[in-house]
Amino acid sequence: MGSPSAPEADEASRALSSRRRDDLLLLCPVCRREVPPEGLRRGDAVSHDVRALAESNAPGWRPADGLCAECEGRFTAAAGYLRDHGRDPRAGGILPTAVRLGAGDRFRGRGVTVAFLDAGFFAHPDLVEPRDRIVRFMDVTNGRQRRSDLDHPDHSSWHGMMTSVVACGNGRLSRGFYRGLASEARLVLVKCGDGQRVPHDDIRRGLEWVLRNHARYRIRVVNVSLGGDYEAPYLHDRLSQAAERCARAGLLVCAAVGNKGREPGHPVLPPASAPSVLTVGALDDDNRLAFSAYRLHHSSYGPTVDGLQKPEVVAPGIWVAAPILPGTPTAAQAALLHRLDEAPDEQLPAILAASPGVDPELDAARAHPPSALREVVREKVRQNNVITGDYKHVDGSSFAAPIVTSVAAQMLEANSSLTPQQLKHLLVTTARRLGDVEVDRQGWGAVDAEKAVLVALAARRRPLQKT
């Protein structure tokens, strides 16, 4: 057998060098990313707050295990955010979206208008105080709608209030703690139904209204946390065609993939099934900071009836802080539960005695000893997902989509020249693939908010090719 040719020798040398480099890579014990040995920091060389967050976010981690520079940076930023808002990083509780995603706050959607299509809305303080950022309200089911309708909550207000605040709320009722990533964006709210049903054709009418009015209100992103009534080929479905026209008009449509992942066929419904739509599934990050904790929620997934793979990306879709509709029995119950949860045992009977009729189960337990009352309160806080008297945690791809919508608004503030296709491309290519998760359920992976914004900013200096 003769000696290898020069090209063959060069190829063999490159392969050997690659194997040597791979042999030197280590897995970060926290995020499970491959890093060179010099990229791992000793646990005793980082701050107490970073060690505390590593221990709570990576069960079983010990300081001797070390962590990578990226994890140290994420945990340092998270600890700073918590400290800045008067929270102990070791205290636990539902973490804000910005902290869990490691998102920066330099860009907050300034100068960007986001449209939301939903069953109904409410002018929540996180959207209208100290400055009203709702520039238009439209009800496609009722031509006599008025902006003042948003001041009067009803059963249809819940879902749209939560999706819009998850993306664009400024955390007013939490002193800025639970704010969306696009907390300074403007909003256009388009009501397409009620609390009982949002018909397929009314979602289409909502998108068509946005198409006719996007230039007037400078709308760049459309969030649709709704699904149509049936699967349909996009070439023959008027709702899907409306979504495609939005993309051609310069609008990124960001849609929830749905929550039918446990159903036969796990169907993806329009407009999420349309090709140009950025479709978002839900992941469960277990309310942690480390990517190693990520697993999928029960989102729908493709292929669609057209053979398209959906979703393209996933984002947190459980343990998401969202507002409670003010002035409702649910709000009164949450306020009472939060007050009881924060009070010492000996004060529980008096607090309950002063608040009759708010919760019949609590009224019935009022004669229990304080220790037994405490157990009742804790269980009801857990059952009702109460965070505070103003916020609860929610789940579903309906809340993953607004998170991605808010990242897109940050990207557009950083680089307003990005087209919908470029936004989608950057969000997909910067996403982080999840290990041990089927590709067809996660698409290109979990949205990396910080990286997506940084790449968008870099593209401003080195423009991308128009698509």
C-alpha cells in the first residue's frame, strides 16, 4: 500500500487535530455545553450569589465541579437583577422572564409597535402607567367599540391581557420586577372574539385589519396566541393567506403552536401552520436559569398538512409570571392568599376574620389552629398559581409566543432595517438546540434572547443580504 497523497495527508492531519481539540473539551456541569478546560471557573472563585444560584439551578452541583464563563455571567447578571429589586437570590420564587432567559435590558422595544390578536384585552397598569402605550384598540366583532372599553374588565379580557403584558408589560405592579422584554414598545390590541370562542374567520379579519393599518401605527410584529378551528393547506386557507400577506408587507407574525401535543396527530392549526409565520412551542425550564434544565411542555408539533415542520423555536411556556385581572374575585382571592402567605402564623385567624366571603374554603378553615391554617394557605397558593396579589404563573404556548414576540421587538430596536425573514432567520440560527429532545418538537431549539439581539445589532454594522 502506497503513501497517502498530499491532500489525503492534509485531510488526515486536520481530522487528527479536530479529534485532539474535541478530546480537550469538557462539559460545563451546569449548562452541559462543551468548553475548553480554561473555560471552566472554579466554584470557590465566584461570588456567594453565583454559587447559590448554581446550586439551586443545577441540583447536585458542588463548587468543586466548577462552571463555565457563560453560566457565571448569566448567574452574575441574575443575582444583580434580583438584588436591584430587593430580592435575595437564594430566596426562590418565580423568576422573571428576563432573568430566566439571560436577556439584557439595553433594548426594550423602543420605537416598535406590536399588534396583539386575542379574545379580549384590559388596560392593565403595566401597559398604561405611567405612560399609556396602547395606541389603538380594535374589535373586529363589534364596530361600536371604544378605547374606554378596555377600562372595564369582563370574562373575555383575561387571555389578551396576559399575553400583551407578558411581552410588553413594564412590571408597574411589581415595581419593575415582572416586566416583559419589550417593556417600552407601543401596542395595538385587536379583539377577535370573546372568552368562549375565537372563530377561525375572525382571526383572519384581525390580520387583515392589521394589514390595512400597519403603516399608520408603524406595526412591525404581530402576536397571535390563538389557533383556528381546523387544519388546512395554506394555499387554500384564507387565514393562512392573510398571515403570508403580512410577511410580504413587512410584518413578522409570531404565533403560538398550540397545546395539543398529547393528542393524536398533535395538530398545528392556522395561522401557526403558515410557512412565513414564526411558530413558537413551549418549553419547561423548571423556573431555572440553566439550559440543562430545559424539557418540552405539551405543545403541538408538525409536520403540518402541507408537510412543514413546526414549531421553529421554543420558549418558556410554564412558570411564566402574568397579571391577574384587577377587580375580579380571582384578584381578591389572590390578594388574600398572598397576605396570608406573608403573615406570621399567629395573625392568620385575624386576617381571615376581617376578610369573610372572599374564599369559602378559607372561611371554613378559620377555626383551625394556625399551623393547620398555614397548610391550607400554602396548598391554595400552590393550586391557584399565586405569586402575589397581582400576578400568577401561567402555562401554554400562548405565553411562549409573546416572549419571542418581545425578543423580536428588542431586535428591531437594535436594528430597524431587519425584514420579517431576517428576524426569523436570526431567531432560528441563534436558538440553542436542546439535548435529548426530538427535533420535530423543538425545531431549531430554545430562543436565546441575548444572542439574538446581539446578532441583530451586529447586522446593523454589517448588513445582511435582503431576503
